[in-house]
Amino acid sequence: MKHLFKIVLTFLFIPLFLLLVLSLTIKFKFLYTNFWIDKYDLAFYQNLTASLNLADGDFKISPGLAKSTVDKNLVNIVDYLNGQTTKLLIFIPQEMELSISGEDIPLDLLLARYTNMDEKDILYLNYLGSTGFYLICTIVVLTVLLLIISLLLRKTTAVALFISSVFLFLLSSTVEFIKAQWVKDLIPRNEIIALIAVPVIHEIAFFWIYIAAFSIIIGVVVLIFSKDVDKQQLALKK
């Protein structure tokens, strides 16, 4: 019965661990402004604007203007999702020559003015401002649960960490494989999606590999520590 209990806890540990990794990824990667700004430099916008053929359209935009506009809006969006601002602001450059260009405009005002969205649906956007807080709560709860399970599993925690790390390595490899396929197959057909997605996929895959490697190290430490504790307990019994 004791072994069955540990097996159940081990299989419970793995999905909780992966959920924790996902929450950490969203909070400290996707909701981190520099993550996006560093991934998309001026060269990226030069390729993007060339792919969109914006120079042939009515509204001409330079790579520099595209980068500054997107960077400004990324800061606004991330700040809002992290609860640092009460309104989701959208920056519209003056070059677009709109009546509201050149300033930060609340998204709900834009949607109310230029779309047919229902007012109730627009109000739902306000709940997104607590995303960062909800993620922090999720990370804390998952961490506490994993610590409790680790205390119950004791040295079997190392096994749970090793299995979880294997799953994380597999996920990273899968993501890298998808990226490689996109580079080979998608770029010739849809260069825009590939340009946007490939840098993000690469960064996330390496982030997961680092976590998996760190988890293996923790597992080894737990295993060694558990053996020392067992030896001390046997010595005390003698």
C-alpha cells in the first residue's frame, strides 16, 4: 500500500511540475517586455516589412517606425497584463494620419468606436489586467503542492524529478523539431508566421532545457542527501 501511495504521488508530481514550468514560462518569458523586444531587432522588422510589401501600399512604414510602434505597444500590453496599468493602452503613430494617432488610446475606447463589439464583451478585457497576479498565485500554489509531495515522497522525489525532466526534454525537443520544420517548410510559403514564431520557439525550448537540467541536479542532490539520512538512521538504530 505504501508503494502504491508513492506511485500515485509520483504521477501526480509530474503534471504539477509541468504546469509549474508552463506558469513560469508565461510569467517570466511571455509577460516580460525584454523577452519580446530582444527577440525582434531592427533586422527582423526589415525582413517583416519586406515580406508584407508595405512599401507598395497606400501607407508606407519604415522598419524603424514598425519597431518603435510595436515596442511601445508591447510595453503597454505587458504592463497591463502584469497589473501595472489599469487600462490597456494602444499606441498609434502619427504617420497613420488618423484622428487619434500619435497618442496612447485605451483599447476599450478603440473597440467601442471602430468595431461592433458588444459593450459587455469589451468589459471582459478588464479581467486580463490580473493575469500576472493569477500566474503568481498559480506558481505559489503549485510550488507548495510540489514541496508537500516531495516531503511525502522523500528520496522518491528524485525519481519524480528525473521523470519530469525527461518529459521536459521531450517537449523541448518536440518544440525544436517544430521550429526546424517551420524553417524548412513554412518559410517559403508563409514567411511572416515563421519570422515571428521561430525566435520565440527557440528561446522557450532552451528555457525548458535549463529547467530540466536544474531539476536533474536537484534530483541528484535529493538522492545523495536521502542516502546520507538513511545511513545516519541505520547508525542510530545500531
